[in-house]
Amino acid sequence: MSRRKSGRNVHGIVLLDKRLGVSSNKALQEVRRLFNANKAGHTGSLDPLATGLLPLCFGEATKVSALMLDDNKRYQVVIQLGVMTDTGDAEGSVIETKPVPDLSMEEIRVCLQQFMGEIDQIPPMYSALKHNGKKLYELAREGITIDRKARRIKIFELKLLSGSQAGAWEPDRLTLEVFCSKGTYIRSLAEDIGRTLGCGATVQALRRLEAGLFNIGQAKTIEQLTAMSEQDLFQCLIDVDKPLESLPCTHLSDEQAIAIKYGQSINFNRTPDLIPGMGQGTVRLYHAAVFLGLGEMLLDGKIIPKKLFNMNSQ
């Protein structure tokens, strides 16, 4: 006999402003308990050292979490120059220190320019990537280092936010804003910047400001969520289909909706007034204003079900 779930079928996304010093999973479980939700997941973890925007998915929203992992991200990072750690951030053990050269603002900007656009980046050993079924950070903790293949990432923006205050140069610290593609490791970026400057570097502080459509201004802290009434708490839930806004959508008839729910393809008459710009590819499906899920539009006008959602809250 299967064990009966004691929680609720909560569907939606909560934007959490994760605090310093907790893992993403611990932060998720804290919010999950507030909702008494049966099913929950997060979209791309933040290290305990990092704070900021952490989208949490509940119920059927967990089905879009994998898609949200592909979103571009924006961070603010404080880089400590002249210090290198085994983890690439301030939580690790210092393995080397070097004197920081007398750098000008222009030299810093020239350095940062080298990391703009598409670049190859080697993931850090302290990461959740796997090698022969084992996470790299587990191997790193055993003192094992393996060769990692460089991955192609993209840095859209790399701004220097500090360095000169009231004419006084901060010689050993840079505060940067980074807008980057999925798969970017800010710790690796910091180390590469330090290497280019000739002194090494490590991440001292990191804050995520944006993830896809969402930004930190929309997020709530755990303290704010805990203080809310149940009604206000549930008003914080963002609709499951919100991250899919960029996809074209169509509304199905009663007959079409039934067919899609049973996993059958449907014939769909594409007209410009119904679906502007729609061609072949993924589409959002709705019936009576209820989000049904995602379908695949074929060139012959048929739609086949791709990922269906059950928004029943009972």
C-alpha cells in the first residue's frame, strides 16, 4: 500500500531572496514547510556563500524547472585579489597568496574586456558536475583532481561597480556585475580574472540579481514569508506558465482538449490572428483559460502533446 501524502498539492513558483550561509536545499525545505507542499524543487542552486534570487518550484511548476535552468543570470560579485582558495571562494582554504600589482582603472577594464562575449571556461572541481557517476566536489574533498573539459559560455555584460571611491583606489578588491549564460561559474570567472591580472583571485561575496524573467526586487526573504498570513503567502505564488511566456500559445476547443489530455494529436488550423508568427516548435496549450501544458506544432498543422500539467489542487 502506498503511503498517503499529508501535504497539499501546491502549484506555482516562489521567488526567494536566499540568505547567507544556508544551502539551496535547506532554503527550499524551509519554504516548502510554510506551504506544506507535497512536491518542490529549485532551479539552479546557490552556494551557501551566495545570496539572492532563488526561484522555488512547487507541484506542477517542477516540470518547468529544467527549462528555467537554461535562463540567463545576472550577479553582483566581490572578488578578492591576491588570494587563491581550493574552492574558488571565501569558504575554502587559502592555497596561495600573491602581491597585487598597482593596477589602474584602464588596466582593469582592458582585462574585463577579454572575458566579454563567447569564451571557453573550465568548470571548478568544487562543482556538482559528475565524473563516472560521482560529483566533482566529492572527488575534490578526497583530494582528487581530474581534467575538466572547457565549456562554451557567454558573458553579455561585465561591469566594474567599484574600484575608485572618492578618488581612493581599492587595490585588492573588485565589485563586478555579471550578466551571463547558463553554465557560467562565477568562481571560475573570478579565478581567470585574477590569473589575467597576475595576482590570482577568489570570490568574497556573490549575489544573484536576475534569473530569466525574474529579478531580486520580486523576491521575499524567509523572514518575510514566515510573517505572512496563509492568504498572503499563497498570493506570492507565481503562475506555473509564467516562465514560458516567450512561447506562442493557443486555446483549444473542448474536443481538442480531451484529445490532448489522452495523449492524442490534434489537427489545428493555424491562422495569423490566432497565433501570430507561429511555426514549427513548442507551443503553450490552454482550455477555458486553464493551462494544460506544452505541445509540439508540426509543419502539417498537427499538435502533439509534449508535456502535460495537472493543475488540480485537491
